[in-house]
Amino acid sequence: MKLSVVIPVYNEHETLPLLYQALMDALSPMKCDWEVVLVDDGSRDESQIVLESLVEKTPVHFKVIILRRNFGQTAAI
């Protein structure tokens, strides 16, 4: 079994490290393959930079998609 978690992100640079740690704590013990796809929905803050640094830490499990503008939460998912 493989688990994929998709999370839209919009101007969340301050909370992304906390989200990363919570996801690692919850998903790392799982006995299945898992991935987290973080979708930057056109953020205007430093979210893209933070997302890219998080992916560098754990590239096997974390992926990032950068949308060129804000399309809205539903489109990001």
C-alpha cells in the first residue's frame, strides 16, 4: 500500500516547519510507502523557499509543486 498526502499551501512560510515535523512524526512510523505533495498555490511570501528546503531534507518522501499564481485551494488539490 502507498499513502499520498496532498497539502495546498498559500502564504504559510511561518508554519511550514511545524507542519513538516508533525508529518514526519505521524508518517515515519508507518509500515507502508508514503509521500507528501506540497502544492504552493501562488504564495507571495517565502513559502516556496521554505518548501524547497524541506524537500531537500527528505526528498524520498516530500515533493513540491509550485503553481505560477493563486488558483485556489480546490485547484491546488
